[in-house]
Amino acid sequence: MAAWVVVIAGCSGTEPDDPAAFCAAMVDAAQRRSPVSGLDLQDPTSVEAAIAELATISAVAPSDVAADADAVARVYRAILETLVATAPGARPEVLRGFQEDFDTVSPAAARLQQYAEATCGVTFAPPPEPTPSPTPLDIVD
């Protein structure tokens, strides 16, 4: 799950299917210390908080993205509940078992991100690139 970094440009609406609550929930989830962004699989309380945050996003999603929000929340809940109940050393293998679910829900997650960017003015930064370890070929005298 990627960490979200956000810049807020604004979010408002007055139509019956007002996205304001969704925008607020997405902004909250994108904060570095939010349950989703600060997820700790070693802490079941952290996992439960992340699941609750995803459920909130799903519950307040406007009709344009409600099905996508439900799909993302459902898949991530299953993944998180499984991972927290799995020994840390076995998690990579268990996670590989969810690859089809990831593939299925990725377009929905992308639509949620696009909606949040377009409607709420939220800009998601990509996750940081890992720092590569030097190899013997990188070391020059």
C-alpha cells in the first residue's frame, strides 16, 4: 500500500451527491500519520484503524466512485486482516496469493485517486524511490 502525500487545493460542492465528506476523508487518509498511511502490520490496533478509515472512505464516497471505493475497501480489508494474522516471515508468500485481487482492484484504486485529484484538489505524490545499495562495480578507487 503506497503512502499518500497530499497538497490540498480545496474541496466543495452543493449538489445532492456532495463530495465534501469524501474529500475530507481522502485528505485525512493522505496525511502521514493517518491509519492508512501509517499502517503497522505488527500492531493489530493499527490495522483495525486502517480498515476503519477505508470503510469511512467507502461510506462517504459519491455515487460516481462508490462502487470503486467499496471494492478497494473490501479487498484491502481482506488483505490486511490476513496479513496481521500471519507470521511476518510468511507474509510475502501470503501477499503473493492476493495478486489477482490487486490486479482486479487496481483500476478502481486509480479511479479513486483520479477523482480525488480532480474533484478535491488532492495531489498524491508517488511513493519514495528506494535507495539503492552500492554494488562492487559502483565503488571506484
